[in-house]
Amino acid sequence: MSTIHCAIDWQTSLPENAIQDMLACSDYWQPDAVHGQQISHAPDVRLAKACLYNRPNSELDSILVSECGQFSIVTNAHLDNRDELALQLHIKDIDRLCDGELIIKAYQRWQENSASHLLGDFVFILWDNLKQQLYCARDHFGVKSLFYAIQSGRVIVSNEHKSLLVPSLAVSRLLSHRWLADVFMPTTGNEFLSPFNAIHTLPAAHQLVINQQEHSCEAYWSLKPQVLPKLSDDEYIAKLAELFEQAVARRLVSQYPIAAELSEGLDSNGVVGYASRLLGDKPLYTMSFNCESLNEHNAAIWEPVYQELFDAIEQWPNVRPLWHDVEADILRAGAHAETFGGPSVVTSWFDPRCFLAQSKGCKTVLSGWGGDHCVSGYGDEYIQELFLGRQYIRLYRQLMLRQQRGRGGKPIKALLRLFIQHQFPQVHHKRLQQVKGLAKQSADLFHHSILSAKITSRLAETIKPYYAIMDRTSVQARDHRELIENGVQRRMTLTEIAARHHDCEFRYPLLDRELVEYAYSLPSHLKCKYGVERYMFREVLKGYTTERIRMRRKADVLTTLDIDKFQRHATESLKRVTAKMVSELDEIFDKEALVGVVHKYPHIAERYLLLIESLQKQFEGGSIHL
């Protein structure tokens, strides 16, 4: 979770206090140590790092300069393939090297191909003094973040967003219309956008090369199916279990206790079940939902859900559930705007969990999020594959089994819907927008946007409705959409920023690259076998959680929203926002449409209104402008 910084001025010199100003932006999480250093005078190149010590040798990983003096680096990295790199780079004393030193050695051999040889969660900033260029890279799914700005012969790079906005560096604070669309409309974007036009986010699985003449941002990896050996279904599943255990084990490397998110869902139960056994006698602390302990006030809504958790926790002798005694304030307007440096989409949703993890000295929080994007994907698109492949007997049998499981209507009706979808797609899309569910909600919010026409008219070519990418006709195509096209990077950045406030970091076993690539390449029928969705992952979980959780249907998930509570909060927030709306917000938002969203979708409206309040404060303070 260390924050890394770089500032370069190709033409003149940087302000004397620039790097200290950037480092000061990390003071709120009280780093274990801070380092700043001038690497070159012409051009003026400065690196800095605020350190979180979590892994062995991490105290050695500060600002590193190679023995020859050509390469300098700052990293925020947890490399998973250290032993493999040691073999490839002929390193004998690998345990004595920190991850930053390993990346320098990788760059010495592979130059701008280095990132493709790394596994794990990482971002780094490397200066090559001989080539006079900067080389940066971000991990495959964006668990670690990196922002950059290039203007007037000056380059600023950091994973602490606010540090790009320190006054001494004078980066423009012009509000991005694309960001407005990204946070207030259901679009197809994946990356986390800065609210400022001048600040860019390095996409996941990309590397950035910057010199005085030009800069390039290119992908070093893409998700592609592998050619797997011909194995039995049981052998495929055994290998999946092996890779899942490896993915969990990799993320347990820490000098401190481990915490984990836990719901009644398959993914978090799998992570906690495997982590519990791997930790042996060491405690594993868990945080669930809002972390509010069960009491007479919330029992009517949460008691059935909590009972599911209690039943599972009884199976894990070293698991220690953590609870707050009072209701947590999980949504606050602009919760992290001050430390983020601008209108913040980061709410306080993750704070109760991170606070409890910090209270036990944990600097690592495991999360099962992202599993159903691929590794534990539902596999429902297998039906599409059978239909398009004209395997009608197998298709009918699958539909019958799904109906017996309670996950579908009559097979004849399902066949009719498939026929309409593929022969009359316009009719199918219109139906999606009319029935209840995510597609209708997305269509409503897109076509009745709370953004003014003045804003949306400028974005017509760059925004698309979310439901436009919903249709997928194969399991792999759906998984690719969920992992690469639809919001994983945004979630990664949000959780990283939120966890940083509590001196800890999230890790995601189900987004392990090797695990994902293998699961992505497995035969489709393993993901939806015998009418059981998520079949192969359920097999991996045998003996690691309760049978009730392992074999539950999606409809069995008990988590619920207190819509009345959201409605009250959203209505109160609407009154506050409209009572003192500044002129800039009048230009951005359609008040009538906002009232409609509060009425129809209060759970979404509350998030919108919190962000509008954050914008209001920023405009009033003069820290952003149109």
C-alpha cells in the first residue's frame, strides 16, 4: 500500500519543495517511513515513497538505485513469482532482495518487456538515466493504481491522487465531463477516472513510457484462452482447487495478522475456508456486511443472514469474527474528498471493515470480490452456446435440470426466448428494457439522465448504455466482459483508496492471473453442469464451508436492502442539495430527473446525492471549475 511519487521537469527546475509537498499528501495514513531523493538535475527528476511495511524485506524497498547508477525505482508491489524470476535472472540469494530490486534486475534484462514477466499486485515507477525515460507499469487487473499528468514539459506520476494536485505543481483543476458521465450514468467504462481533465489513470495490464519527445501507453497482457491438456472433469477441478489454494496462500504473506471480508456468498466463504486452513493456529479475523453486531433493532432484517455466517464460522476454529457495537455510518458526503484531492466517489462504505482490521493490527484484508466475474462465474451463457451449436437435446436436458433446481421457468418458454433473442434482437432488447431488473434500471438511468443536456450532448460519441453490452453468447465472452470491460479497475482503485485510510490493503485471491487464465480456459460445461451454475467452484469448496452455502442458489442469498431507509435518506439529501445548489451545479444537473431517480431508485439516488454534495463543497471552496 506504499505511495510512490515522481516529478520530472524537462525544461527548467521543479519547485524546491515539490517532492515534500507530494509526500505530505500521504500523512493522513501515517506511513512507516518516508523517503525523497533528487535523481537527476538535467532533467530535474525526483522520486519519493511513503512506506507501508507489510512483507518480509519491505523495509528495504524504499527509493532504490542500481549499482551502476543507471536505474532508479519506487514500487508498490507484492510479486508472486519471485522464485521463477530468480531462476530466469540467475539470482541465488533471492530472499535477500526486495521486490523493487527484483524489478530493476528484470528491467536490466527485458527492458520495456519487463512487466509481462511479473506476477502479483504491483505498480512501479522506474527512471532509466541512460535512455532519459520513465517506465511505469500496473498489474493485470489493476489491484494497484497509478495516476499521471503531463503538461508544459512537466511529468507527475503517483498512486496518491492528491499529490498530483499540490499547488507547487500547478496541475489544472478543470472538471472532466467524461468523469461526470462515468459516475452519474450507467456506461460501459471500466477504468477509474480522475475528476480532472489533466489527470489520467494508467489502465490495468498497461505500461507507460515517457521521454522528452513523446509518451506511449500500451497493453503488455490481454486475457486469452489457453490450450489445456485433455483431462477428465475431476482432473480439471482438482487443478482448479490447486491453483485456488496457491492464490490464497500468495496473499497470506505478511508480517502482521490477516483479516478477511466474509458474507454468506460462495466467493468469500471459499477464501476464508482455504485461508483458515493455510494459517493453521494463527487467527483469521473476519468482517461481514456493515460489521454491526446482531441486536433487537436489526434482527428483523439481518438475523437469517447472520445465522448463515454463524453456521459457517463454527467450521473454522481459528476464525475470529469482528463486530461493531453500534450502527456504522457507512455513507458520508465526500467521505475522502480531502485526502483524495477532489470530488470523491470513494464513500465510507469500506471504513467499518478496515477500521476493525486495523484494530487487530492487520495490514492485509482478503476479499472474495471478483470471483463470479470468472473463476466462480455462473456459466449461464452455456445455454447460449448449446443453442447456437444446435445441440438441442443437450440444451433441453440442461433447461430441465435448471428448472428442477428452481433457476428457470419451463424449458419450452426458455427455448422461445432464445429464438427471439437471436432471430429478433431488437424485440429482445426492447423486452429487456421493459421487464424489471438491471437492464431496465440501466436503461431508465441512461435515457433519463440526471445530467443536463448541455453535458450529455458533448459526450454522445464516448458514452454507451450499460445494457448495450449485456448480451453475451458464450461463457468466455461473458467472463471477458466482466473482467476487462465492466468496472473491475474502478472497484480496485476505490478499495485501495479506502483501505489506505486505515493503514491496510486489500488482496484478491480470485483475481490471481494464473487462476483466472486457467478458469477462463476451462470447458464451458464445467461452469454450469447438471443444471448447477458455478458447478466447478462449488466442487472446489467441498469441506471448506457449510453445504447450505456451497449449494445455494442465487435466489437463496439473503442479503437485502432496506429500501424504506434509503428512501428516507435520499429524500433528506435531496432537500439539502436543492436548497443551496450553486450555479455550476445548475449547469450540470437536471433537477427534475434527479427527483425521479430519488422516487424510483433511492439506493442509487443516495449515492448520487452524496457525490453532488461533495461537488458542491468543492465548487464553493474554489478547488474545481468548469
